[in-house]
Amino acid sequence: MKKSIFILFIFFTFVACKDNSDSTNGLVATAQSAVDPLPSWNDAASKKNIIAYVQEVTNADGTNFIPVADRIATFDNDGNLWSEQPAYFQLFFAMDRVKAMAAAHPEWKNKQPFKAVLENDMNELGKQGELGLLQLVMATHSGNTNEQFEADVQSWVKTAMHPTKKVRYDQLVYQPMLELLQYLRANEFKTYVVSGGGVDFMRAFVPEIYGIPKEQIIGSRIKTEFAYNNGNPVIKRLPAIDFIDDKEGKPLNIEKIIGKKPVFASGNSDGDLQMLQWTDSNSYTSFQLYLHHTDSIREWAYDRNSHIGKLDKGLDEATKKGWTVIDMKNDWKLIYPFELKN
């Protein structure tokens, strides 16, 4: 399916991890950072460029010094901080929610797109197009409160398994990127997630996995309304889209919510290009980082013709402007935290 079909799922994406015994986070890098701030990276150009940039802009005596208040770093989520194949993980969450809710909706057995989900028929689901996927989103992501939705996400992540990797979705985060987030914060950068994923969905997991507080998570959203609820106020989730945080939506949301241009931006697809362009226009020395998925053995290899995370125009612009591109296969020693040796 084309990315345009899946964008409605991106704006709700990500998982929560409450099981600290299984969740590996940036703490892994802490013990090693005194020797190497990015220990899971090979000694490649991408690593050297990142370290050189951070040292340059944090040098108070240098000409390119950036004050702490302006050290804003923004990161895309899907395909940049965790995997996104063979479909955006939000799709799997929505499908699992349909199955969990099916007993209360017997009509779904004979009604598309729900019938396709219940029968695990991805081909038929793809034929339903954007309208069909929107129906799934509205059925599984609205009609409840934010608290109820967060509880659904957190319940799902405790047991849901990726269909091909056979591990929980929260284990498919990138260890090298966790180290990068921590390295930037150690040098007084303020890190944000700026994703097409849904802001409420991501807020259920980001603090635990990335060490990024809820107020520094920017994403797409559905419409909501306040209800006094007889003295027990709630925010109700409505079956309508409010904002899509993708492509030009990213710099618009950054300006609206952060109010400053980033000096560091990281993404993996053409949907992140406008965010990197916005960062590139900063009067401060800036850094643009693209993650290129080149590892078909440990993860997946895809770029220009992919229906998920297409990297085409962005790759051309990165080459033209000299932005840093991570070659996943050659630049990373390992990909996932569970690959770390105990």
C-alpha cells in the first residue's frame, strides 16, 4: 500500500513500555559514554560528523557556539527511532484492537474493512484504500477518553509481537539512536519527537523508552472535546482528524508548539524532508541527519520505491547539500538493544 494510505495510521503511532525488566533504554550508553558516546556506531563518517558538530557548537569559545536555550533537536519516529516494516506499527495496533473489540460488533464479520482484518487478509485490506483505513482508525482510536486510550496502548504493548521479528514492538527501537538522544541531552540539547504518529499514542511510551517527556512529543492528532462529566472532567476522543504532522505539517507544528527552529533534525523518509529543510535554514550552524535503511539481513533494505518510509527526494537533497546520511548496514555495529552482549 502507498504511504498516502498509511499516513492515517502514522498519526497515532507508537507503544508504551511499563515492563522495566525488558525495556532497554539510553541507560545502556551511560556506562560507556565516558569512553565513547556512541558505542554502537562504527567509526564511520556519520559518527564522526555528529561528534564534530556537537563539539563545535558547544564550544563556548568557538565562532559557531549555540546557546543552550537554542539547542533544539527534533527526531522523526517511524523508521528513525524504531522500525516500520512490513507496515507502520500503528496498523498492527489498530488491527489487534479490531479483533479485541469484535465480540461487541458481530456486524464486522461481514463488513469491510473489518472483515479483512478479522480474516488477516492484508490484500483485501489494501483494496479498501484510505477510506477503509480511516474507518479502522475511527473505530479503534475514538469514542473513549485519553486515559482509556492510553490504557489500551499500554495493555497492547505488553503482549503484542511483531509478525516477522517475533519480539515485542517496543524491543524494535534502535540502540544507536538511543545513544544519540542521550549524547545530545548530555550536551544540553533539548530533544523532541516530531512524528506523523499520533501524539496521544506516542505519549504512552516515549518517556519510558526515549527519556523524552510528554510535553516534548509532537505528532498528529484527532479532534477532542472537554466534558465536565458530572464533576469528573475528561477529554473525549472524537471520530475526526484534527492535524496530520507529516511533510510540511512538521515545520508548521514545530513553529506552533516549540516556537524555535531546530538546530539538529533527524529523519528517514521524504515525509521528513521539510523538517530538515526548515532546520537547514537556521541562522545557527545546523545538522541534518538521514537514516538510510540498507541492511536487508538485520533489519530491512528500502528507499526510493518503498511503499513504507520512501526516501527519494530526501536522499537526493541530502547528497546535494552535504547532509549526513547513516548507512545502516555499514555504520551501525548493532541495531536493536536486545543484540547487546550482557
